[in-house]
Amino acid sequence: QQPGRGLPAAVGALCRALPPRARPAPDTLRRARFDRPQASLDFWRLLYALLKQIHGGKWTESDAIDNQIRFVKSALWYHGYGRPELYRLPSDGSAGSRELLLAFSWLLHRVSLLEQLLARNRVKTGDETSVCTCEDALPNSQKSTTEMAPEYALGDRIDVRYLQWLNGRLRFQWRSLHAQHQEQCKILHKIHLFTSGSHMDQILGHFSATETDLVRQPENYKQLLQLLDSETMQLEAYLEWKQLEPVYWQWMETVLDNMAEEGNMCESQDAHVEKSGLSKATSCCPWADGLTGQMDRLSRDLMTLHDQLHKLVTHRKAAWCEKVKTREEELEKEGFSAAARKIQERVELKLLDLTSLCAPEKKKMHGSCRLVFRSKHPASKTGFDGCVSKEPVSAVSAAEVIRDLQLREASLGRELKQLQEECRRRLDEIAEGLDRVICIPP
């Protein structure tokens, strides 16, 4: 009974912690618990809005429902959600609210949905940039999710020219993004330089773009205060949700138990219907006894054939294993020099990275950092004295980040060169096996 006492408070805190534009009514989750079709459309729209924000896309409420459902299914498949019942739901949003409740709860736990949304929708009063010098591998949940959802997968054959066009388009968009980022950095540098010495905080010493806009247009501070108040309420709701989160997961366990019970009941009913139908046919039809005898004989014959096939497959498998073992021994003798060459290349690559590995371990940077202008003349000399404490703060210079990124670029370049050499050798081996074919390298 404990989940029932704190469940309304937990669901309410969860809904209030979501962004205002995508905030559902608490009754939507309760109706979905009983698989009410009225909650299906609301849940599809909720997942569409949340996943669009996570992936940085623009969305409007006027988007067609089939497009929203298609995007939600593809996004869930990308994140590794493998429950097939969700992908079988109709594209008109007429059913499946409980399946969507499960998917929503899975996102809460697996991809830290609330934390990502709070980080993306945070009100930024300072000039920030994202810095990442980590070398973490791709998460396990995304290693096998590079393909699209099963019903939206591409065909077996893809035109190479279409892939080349996509690659060129991606390169063009990357260059455009890089140019826009450089222009933004120039504008921020001008703002920091011209407002140097004007800030009350002597550690910063200059205004940010948001603060400069407030100085030029003071009437905008009301909108900023509203945004800060909304964010504060979301953070308070998030803290309340973290305290009541165990109650929500206990409730979800009851949802899963009910689904399992309903599935077992359906299976038992189907089996009962089949059994009763067979018994009725046996009692009503005079030729049912003969048919049953024929079915028994066919079943015995099939079992005999199955045993014979099993013996044959076992014998063939043993013969093939012996042939494969013999061939492996021959290939080991032939490929010893190639294996030695690969080992030597790997050792050389490890030796190139030995300098960075033996260096003292530094804390990797990841996340958002505030941009602060530092000149030869500190802003504290011209700023307001005695306003804040002059305690040192942890900071990182742009030169240090550039140096770390250059080392990472050199390491990736060496790894790319090694992979290219391996691909070239494999292509040469394949070309040697082709008759009357001349391969000219580019």
C-alpha cells in the first residue's frame, strides 16, 4: 500500500519537473496504467516533444501525428529500446498507452531523461561553451543502435552516389557550423573587451551577452525573471521527485506484474479454446477417430525422420570441423609473417602513445564552461573593489584545451592511418583472388 500513498505526489513532481511546453497532466499517467485509449495520443505527443528537445530539433504541436509516431519509434530504437510490442502499435495513435508508459519510464531510467532536459533548458546568463577532452567509448546501449527501426530500415541496395551526396552535404553543413561558431566567438570577444572593468564581480570583470542586452534593453529583465522562476520551480520539483522516485518504480513494478498476468491469461484462454475445439470435433465427427490415428502415425514418422536428420547433421558437422581445423593449421603457417607484421605495427603505435600515457594523469574536462576574458591588465584594477571575495577559482585556458585536442587529433590520425593500411592490405588480398581483373589504386 505504500506506493498508493505517495504515488500522486510522485507523479505530480515528475510532471512538474518536465519542461512547461511538454508537461503532461498527472491523469495521463494514471489512465495509461489501465491502457486507456484516451491517453495514447497525449503520450505520443509527450514523447515526441521530449525526444525532439533531447536531439536538439525544432517541433510544433501542429505536426502530423503519424510523423510524430514515426520519429518517436526511430528515436527509441536509436536509444536501444528493444520491446517489439511498441513498434507494432498503430500509426494513428489509437491504442497502446500502457506500452508508451513503459517506454517513458525506460527513458527516465536509461538515458537520464530529466537530467538531460534540465541541462538543455537551463537559463544561461553567462557566455558558455562546451568543452570535452574525454576519450570515453560509445555507451553499450548505443553500440548496436546505428540502424533505424525495423519498419523504417532502408532497402538491401543503396546507391553509392546517394551516400556520397549525403557525405558532401554533411561536410558543407559542418563547415557552415564552424564558420558560425567563429563569428560568434568574435562577437563575444568584442563584448568582453568593451565591457571589461564594468562588472561588480572582479573575478569576471566583464558583462556577458545576456547582461549586455539587459543593459541596452532594461525592460527585458521581467522576461528573464520569469524564466528563472520557472527554472527554479522545475528544480524544486526535481528535488521532490528524487525523494519520491522509489514510490514511482514500485508502482511500475505493479504495472509490469499486471501485464504479465494478462498475458498468461490470454495464453491459457487460447490453449483452452484450441483444446475444447479439438474435443468437440472428436465427439461430433464420426471420422475423427481415424483422423486422430493418422495424425499419431505421422507424428511418429516425423520423430523418426528428426532423429535420422540429427545423426546426419552431427556426422557432417564433425567432418567439417576436422576440415576447418586442418585448414586453420595451414593458414597459421602461411599467415605467420603477416601476423608478426601486424603485431609490430601495433607495438609501434603503442610506443607513439607512450609519452602521453606516462605523463601525469590529468582530470579530463567535460561539460559547459563559462567564457571569461583574460587580458594583460586584469579587470580587478578597474572594477569595483570590495564587492566580492578574491578567492581563486578553478579555470582552464584555451591554450591548454587546444593542446589536449591536438594530442587527441594526432592519436586519432595515427589510428586512422593504421586502419587505412589494414583496409588496403585486405583489398589487395581480395584483388589477388580475382581472375582477369586489373585494380589501379587511386
